[in-house]
Amino acid sequence: DTDEFYADIPESLRFRTKLNLPPPFLSEYALKRHVDSMLNRNTAAGEALSF
């Protein structure tokens, strides 16, 4: 029971906002494409102008 699991955490500290999660992936391939697209947004330090 999740209520019992979280019973020791004060109500004021519990996260109550709905998470902004993508819909469930129907295949491993779709999940991999999603993760790859997120990883491609990263820029390595050597690729960016830095001062």
C-alpha cells in the first residue's frame, strides 16, 4: 500500500503536482528513439564557444 509507504513523510513535503511525463512507449524501439532524441539535445563542452 503506497499510503503506508509514505506515512512517515509529512504531508507538507509530499510532491502533489502531476508530473509532465510522455505517454507510455509501446515498444523498445520507440523508447530508444525518444531517449536518443533527448540525448542529442546535449552539447559537449568542446563543441560550444566558452570563455
